[in-house]
Amino acid sequence: MSVTPIIQAIACLYVFYMSTISLNKMTRKTPNSIRFAHVALLAGSAAGFASCIAARDMFECLFAVGIALYVAGSRRENEA
């Protein structure tokens, strides 16, 4: 077994954990765009973790989409 999937799995679990913590700390004043960005990041990190097991191409694409949606949502927060 290669070391790369192990490192990827650890990174995805870390992102999943940190996004979950961030979602739990959000209040009612948090804009929905930020909430959706964190949910997209959670889904992307779960897809990245799944890509360590099977269907690497499809899940890595979903991971990238999750990160892109998170970045887009974060930019909206900074502009507001």
C-alpha cells in the first residue's frame, strides 16, 4: 500500500473534523452562504476520504468541488 492514500485520508479526516467544529460553533447570525460552504467542505472531505478506498477519479473531483464551494462561500463572508 502506498503512503499517499494514507496521507490523503488523514488530511480529509482533519478537514472533516475542523469543519464539523466550525459548524457547531455557528450561531443564528451566521450567513447561510457560510453554512453551505462548510457543508460543501464536509461533503468534499468525505468524498476525498472515500477516494482512498475506491473510485479515485470521481471522488477526488467531488473533493475539489467541495473545496471550491468553500472558498467561494468564504469570499462572500469577507466581502460582506
